[in-house]
Amino acid sequence: MAKKKNDSDANKEKSRKKENSKSTEENSSKKSSKKSQKVLDDVAKEIEDMARKVKKGTLEAIDDLGIDKDEIKKDIKEGAKKVKDKAKGIAKELDESTKDLQEDVKETTDEFTKGAKDTYEEFLSDKSSKRIVAGIFAIIFGALGIHKFILGYTKEGLIMLVATFILGILSFGLLVWIIGLVGFIEGIIYLTKSDEEFYQTYQVNKKSWF
């Protein structure tokens, strides 16, 4: 019985010491925090005092030199206004330069586009050139009917394009070669004809197929 009592007293003593230790740590932490805050406050105060002294010294120096503070403020405002006006002027010049550049680029692009279009039309207006171009496209891209569009046969070109699309879907692309073969044969025919014969057959008489 005495042993149990001693154990109970020992446990209570340990618990009391633990609580005292915890309380001591908390108090120490609070004191440390207060010290740190005091140091920060002192530093802030010193900085504030230093700034106040610098300001006071600057004002005294200005007074000693006989400089008008209002005049200084006026000069600063005028300087700021000049800088602002200069910045606006530069921005305006840049904007105008950008607009001029955009107009030059647009004009150059339009001239290039027009020149390319005129060259293409002039190229296709030539009998030999049109025959060669139509023949090459028929051999290489015959399944797409591009050579028909080059010759001005829009309906026939669409027929070949749609036929290629439908056959490609139904046969998983295995029968597309049939339309391609049609274009290939037409391309060979175009290239083997003379310029005049080609012109009379496909431009004058408008023969759509072969």
C-alpha cells in the first residue's frame, strides 16, 4: 500500500515538473519575442530619426545657399512636364512610323499579290504552259481532279473529287487508284498533243473527258 502511494506521489511530482518546464519555456519564448519586437521598433525609430535629420539638413542647406524652395518645386514640375511632353512626342512619332511601315508593307504585299496573279494568269493563258501544267497535275494528282479545274471544267473536277472521296470511304482507300488512273491517262494525252491540237480540243471545243 505504501509502495502504491509512493508511486502516485512520484507521478504527481513528474507531472508538476513537466508543467513548470512548459510554463518556463512559454515565458522564455514570450520574453524573446518581446525583445525582438523592441529591437525592430528601435531600428525603425532610428531610421525615422535619420530620415528626419536628412530632410532637415537638406532644407537648412537650401536656406544657407539662398535657394528658393518654391522655385525648386516649380523647376521640378516644369522638368517633369517637359519629360512627359517629350515622351508623348516620341510615342506619337513611333505611332506614325508604325502606321507608315504598315502601309508600306500592305502596299508591297498588294503589289506582290497582283504581280503573282498576273504572272499566273499570263502563264496559264499560254497554250503550251496550260497544256503542260494540266498534264503534270493530271498525272500526279489525277484522283483529285485538279487538272479539270485548271482547264475550267469545274463540274468534271467536282465529279472526280467526289468520286475519289466516296470510293475512298467505301473501299478504305483501296479503289481510289481507279480515279487516279483516269487522271493519269488524261495527263498522258494532254502531254502528247501539240499545243494547237490541245487548244482546239480542250479550250475551243471544250472536250471534258479524254
